[in-house]
Amino acid sequence: MSLATAMRAKSTVQLIGRSAEIVGLRQEVERVARSDAKVLITGESGVGKEIVAHGIHSQSPRTTMIFAPVNCAGLPETLLESELFGHVRGSFTGAYRDKPGKLETAHNGTVFLDEIGEMTLRMQGLLLRFLETGELQKVGADGGGRHVNVRVIAATNRNLRDMIAQGAFREDLFYRLNVIHIVVPPLRDRREDIPLLVDYFLTRFKTSNDSSILQVSPAAMKALMDYSWPGNVRELENVIERMVVTVQRSTIEVEDLSSEIRVHDTVALRPKRERRRTVADDLYKRLVDQKESFWATVYPLFMEREITRANVREVVRRGLEEARGNYKIVARLFNMEPREYKRFLNFLRKHDCQVPFKEYR
């Protein structure tokens, strides 16, 4: 990566807001960037964990080198191993040439391991060995490999300590990654940043869509600020982009917003002890109440990294509760055709999203 390219990348990395939470986060990113320590970033889906990771890289001495993000939830174990460590020719079907992994191509740069909590125990062991030795073991290679120097930043929306207690995450890997811990606050905890984010996304999408929108009405802005934003900044970004594309006048009004956002001001006033709505809650409601298909609602969001494996599992778990453990009934509940049942099961198996059904019977 050239210096000019790196400087352009640095200018695009922004943590938008003026709340105490976001100001503190920016200061923490600046401090952490000076060191070369490993960083674990936690926070809900959509809060901007990759933006934080990119911000650390862009302000660090490694800024002129590669920033390599890897989605640990988006690939099966064998492909993830090759993506990280690389492979040699002939190591598996389709391996027609040697291929370097992200850890090798990002030598002297930064590798960002997104959704680290979705990594299998075997992959956790391979990653731990690399973190301890710095030595790459390519898929299909005999003996030791090249030593590389990369900074590792990991992120997750899951509670890794709970996963350790359940035997789903290695404690030794957790302590290797958790040298510096950064928590990214959800959008509902920094509502004063919403107008700034709205203006930022509005300006960005107006330019690319040749839109005539100039502003958001005060009533619409109040509705946006009252909404709980279970999908956080990513959800807000999607809402503003949709408004820019669909609204044909200069001002976004309340009636242009979805019914969920319009009526949420009453929900926001409920006692805080009430359970917070989650991404899975909203997805399940769309499937069951609004009769949307799993393939049109959940599947594309997962494949495009908008939601995580944990979100899909929670949706499936709720379906199993309703269906008393019967996956065929779940498929009907999620508005699938009978012929799509096997496809549904294959999808869950392939992406490790299956939930044991016996406890719901």
C-alpha cells in the first residue's frame, strides 16, 4: 500500500459523534494506536467495531502497510484456515497454486479478526500457536513456515467469558487477545450522536444517488432519536440510504419512516428493567408476524455480514421453541416451501447455525 493510498484510507476512518462516550472512544483509539499490543474490541452487532480497528491501524506506525479484515463467521473452518494461513498447491481440491494467507500478505501491517467468537476450537488452537510463535503453518505444508510480524486486532459481539465457561472458547487464547480491551457503546447509549450520524449519512448518500433531499424534519429526527436501534449504526445507515433512494421531496418526514420507528417513541419510555429488544427479536417478528421468507430476510443479511451466526441461531432457537423442537414446522413458520426444507438444514449445518432440538420437545 502506497503512502498516498494509506492517507486516503486514514481520512475515511471516522468515529462520528460528540457524546462523552464517542469522545472517550476516540481518545482511547489514539492511545492504543501508539502501542503494538493486541486489542480485543467488543460490542453489539453494527456498532462499528471494524471502524475502531481501522482507526487504530490508521493512527499507528503500521499505517502505510496493509489492513486485512477477516470475517471469522463468514467462512467454514477449512476455508477460514486457508484464508488466514494460506495453502500450498495440491493441498485440497481446487488448490491449483500456492496461495498466501492474510497473515502473510499483511506482514508488518494489521490483521483484523472480526467475529472471533464464531471461530471453532480447532481454529482457535491454530491461531493461538501463531500468536505464540509468529510462524505460519500453511494448509498442506510440511514443517515450519515463514515468520511474520503482524498486529492482531480481534472483535466479537459475544461474551467470551461466558463462552469459556461453556467450553466454547479457549481461555488461553482469550488472554492472548485481551491485552487491551475496548468496548464500543451501542447507539442507544449515545443518542445525542444520532443527528450528526444522520447528517453524515445523508450527505454521503445524496452525493452517490443524486437526491434532492436537503434535511430531516424535527418530528422525524425526534422519532429517529427515540428509536432503540437494535442494529445500531449499521441499521441507521441503512435507514438513511433507503430514505435517500425512496423519498422524492426535499425533507424527510415522519411518514417516510418505517412504522417500527414511528411508533417506537412510546416503547422508549418503558421501564429500563424490561428486556432490551435484539436483532433476533426484529428478525423473528418479520418472519412470523409479517410473513417474510427466511431466504429473503435472514439469509441475505447473514451472507452479507449484516448479522452474525449468533443472531441466526437465536432466530432458529425461537422457532424451535414455537415448534416444540420440530425443524419441519420451523421451516413452515419461516415461510419456506416444503421443497426448501433440506436446503434450510444444509444451510444451518454448513454455517454452524444448527440448534439442538431435543430440549424443546
